Amino acid sequence: MDALEIARWQFGITTVYHFMMVPLTIGLGLVVAVIQTMWHRTGKPEYLRMTKFWGKLFLINFIMGVATGIVQEFQFGMAWSEYSRFVGDVFGAPLAMEALLAFFVESTFLGLWIFGWKQLKPAVHLACLWIAVIGSVFSAYFIIVANSWMQHPVGVEMINGRPVMTDAWAVFTNNTALVAVPHTLFGALAVAGSFLLGIAWYHLWRRRHDGIDTVGADGKVIPGEAAIPGRDRVDHAVWIRSLRIGAVVAMISFAGTAITGDLQGKLMFEQQPMKMAAAEAACHDGTGFSVLSIGNVGSKNCDDVVAVIEVPGILSFLAKGDFTTEVRGVNSLLDQYKADYGTHLPDNPIYGERSGQEIQYVPVMEVTYWGFRMMIGFGGLAAAAALAALWLTRKGTVPASRGLMRLAVFGILAPFGANAAGWIFTEMGRQPFVVAPNPDPSGIDQVFMFTAAAVSPGVSAGELLTSLVVLTGVYAVLLVVEVKLLVKYIRGGVVSAMPELVHVPVDENEDGTPKPPGEGPSGPGKPEDDVLAFAY
């Protein structure tokens, strides 16, 4: 057993799982805030129902995100103490601001939004949601600032072997962070867009399947009503508007991620050239973009990889913005890395059994090569599905095909896959560094840390394996809980978030006249509270 490898697996599993919650929370929060704003301005009942339904799912995901995120701080202290010591002076400011400012604001105003439906004025209630959502965006910004410093160290000086922050402004305006933040936000909105699209498609299909909605001779929908509470014409408006909003959001988000991703890629070619060369399995200098490469991509000898389909000039465009500049490949970069950072790990106790071992500067190319393509492929697939959905629902409902409905529901996973693949590519492509050096002159070249030096020296492989098994088990249980809760409330439709559509308030008779005080099934002094039902 290798303590470092176990620690990396543990951090990878828990972080990627937590990151599944993050984009949905951020993206869905922004969408719900916009929908409630539309209800506030128009007063249309479908927007109120949309706000409460999508808001309920947003809350479930938010709580799970908080629960899974707490483990990250635990891991820094337990498994990565040397890393924590190295980056502590820099990370203290952004992480403290994330916890004490952004998350505090986010959670406080989200609580006011949950319990303030009847207690706050509509404008104040809406403002609470917007403040909470903006807080989540700032929370993401501070986290990305910390992560971007690992990708591109700036604003520090090395004192006694540790980086000490000397320019907070440089850290918070790191060009890597300024590009990564909008890229992450667009990725989050892509997740939210597909989430709305898939679930709304399911409900529109159910309405057709149950015979509530029919299609006229002209192919246009004829919304109907059922005796079941909540399944009326307003319910149809909820789902068709949700679907089309989701499709538009998904398409705009894909365009945004493509533009910001191109900017991010150009920065990576300057700041982490080995990562991008490995992403292309580009062993030799050149201009061509590999559509498909074969061979042993994980071989220590890059010459074992052969490009089968290659488009000339595209790699140069991704790196430099033109079609002729040659981009350095793995082999030439390998010589540079060995000259700059050594061929073997230092003979230092901090490296443990790895002291003196040869440094493998080429990351695992299966991960970088396919991760890069999966990120783009899943994102493009989600955008194409959104465009198709807009066309297929142009007459007010979805096709009656069960197969298309299932495709729409499973399509929710595509942007999740794109986000996860991009995150894994970004982090694993940085190896063997946990804090990457900067050949780009805008950074500080000699501030770096090998991953082999980052793991806690006092924690055994057995202890790490135990925590890996326990945390993975806990996360598996949380996954089951999250999926069951989401499926329950998704299937329940709008009434699952609005019990007032089903039950007559106990302080009213069925004709709407008030009851005498103390009467009703809830007993004296216990009026029905739909706000608590919405919250819990």
C-alpha cells in the first residue's frame, strides 16, 4: 500500500463527488432567482409554481453540497498536512473569506428566503434569494482563486522555503482565476439548463401519456385538466416554460464555456505546457490537433502514441490564436522540465520512500487526452440536445415517444460529465506537481511543490485506507439519499413543493369562508403552514 496514492484516490473521490453538487447549486440558484423575479414582475401563477418546485430541488442539492464539502477541510488536515503548511499563508485569505463572508451571507439569506414566504414583503423576499445566490457565486470565486494559485502562483515571496503572500491583489486577480471563474459559472448554468430540460420533458410526456394534453390537427398542443390537484392548464405552462428556459440556458452556457474555455486553454499552453501537450498526446512539436490517437497512451515512451486523425493548424489556433505557430510537444518539454526542476526527487525525508526516485513529468495521458475530449464532447452533446428540444417543442409539447423522454432524462447527466471531466483533467494534468511551477513570466517560476512532498508524513497507508473506505461508504449513502429525495419530489411534480394546491387550509371551509377559532383537523392553534412544508 502506498500512502500517497491512497490519499490521492481519497481526495479525488470525495472532491469529484462534492463537485457534482456545486454546479447544480450555483446554476439552479441563478435560474430560480430569475424565475422568481419573473413572478414578482408579472404575477403569473406558473412562475410561482416554477419557483417553488425548482427551489425545492435547489435546497435538497444545497444541503447535500454543504454536507459533502465539510470533508474537504478534514482531508487537508489529515492527509495533506505538508501541503497545508506550504500553501497556508496564501490560502488563509481566500478560504477565510469564502467561509466567513460568502458562505455566511449565502446561508443566512437562504434561510430568510426559505422561511420568509409569508413573513417578508415580496420584494424583500426576492432580494434575499438574489443575495444568497450572489453569495454562492462569490463562494465559488474564492475557492477558484485558491485553486488557481496552485495552477499559477503569483503575489508571493519564498521565505524559509515557504511562499508568503506579499501582494493580495495579485492573488485575487490572478489571470488564471479571472478566466476560470466565468468558465465554471457557464458550466454550472449548463448543468441547470439540462436539469430543467430533462425534468420538464418528463412531466410534459406524462401529461400526454395520461391523456391530459392532446394534439390538434395542426400539431399544436391542447392543454387539458385532470381531477388530480395541480395537474391543470397552469401545470402545462410550468413545464413548457421550464423546458424552453432550460434549453436556452443550456445553449447560451455552451457558447460561454467554449469562449472562456478557449481563453483558459491559451493560458494553460503558457503556464502548464506539459498538461496541454499531454492532452493532445502531442509527442513532437507541431500544429496539428489530434482527433484520434492510438497506441499505448500511458507509455513512458511518448513515441508509442500515433495520431490517426489529425487536423493541421487547429492546435496552433488553440494555443496561439493562429494556424502556423508550432506548439512544443512532450519530448521537447520533457528536456526543459528536467533541466529546470531536476531529474530525480531530492534526497529529503519529506519524500519518504520516494526520495531520489526519477520524476515522471508526463501526466497520465489516458486521463488528459480523453478527459479533454469528454469535456468538450459532453458539453456539445448537451447543447445539441437543447437545440433539438427547442425545435421538437415548438408547438407546445413534447413527442409521445417514451424513448425520447428517456433520452431527455438521461441527457441531464451530460453536462455533469463535462464538468467532472474538465475538473479531473485540470487537476491530474498538473502532476507531478500539487503547486505547479510557472515557465510563463507572469508567474513566479520557482514556487512549486511536488505532490510526493504534500502528503502527511505521520499518517500511515492503513489509516488512509480506512478513511478512504469509510468516507466513500458515507458518500455512497449520501448519494442514495440525494437521488431518492430528488426522484421523490421530481415525480411528485409541483404539488410536492406546494401542498397548498392539495389541502384546503384548516382555518377555511371548503367554500373559502373562515372557520371559527380552534376548529379544524390540525387542532386549536395549529394552522397548516405551507412554508414549513416547503422547507422540510
